[in-house]
Amino acid sequence: MSLSNEWTDWHLTPKGWERGTEKEDFRTIEREPPPDRVKTVRWHDYLSSRFSKPDRYHSDIWSSPDKAAIAKLVAEFGDPPSNL
């Protein structure tokens, strides 16, 4: 079992990156994905023990089939925020 396993979903929309559902160690804050999203990325912050360094990484969890729209919005707004 990990010491800490938190994550935040970020949704790419025509307005930019929007915060989605968040999981903290002792609670989850549910947020519905925006209907105009083109991509959803999950940022992880994982700490396996109090002696280890945190692992911070992202994973794509959903993408629209419209690759041109994704590329355009990523070019405009960049990578998802890394802060949880």
C-alpha cells in the first residue's frame, strides 16, 4: 500500500484546461467532464513510502477522435497543469 496516491483530471476544452475530478488521500471530489472537452489527462502524485521521492506523471485517459482539434488546442494552451 502506498503512503499517498493522489491525482487530478484535467480536461482540454476550447476555453483551455479545466480541472476535473480530484482524488486526495481521504476524499474524492467528483466533477462532471465538460461536454466540449477534446482530451482528458490525469496527473498523478504517488508516494510509495515516507523514504521515497514522489513520482509525478500524467496519463491520457480519454481523447476525442478529432485529432486536429486536439492538436490545435494543445498548440494554443500547452500541456495540462501539473499542480494538484
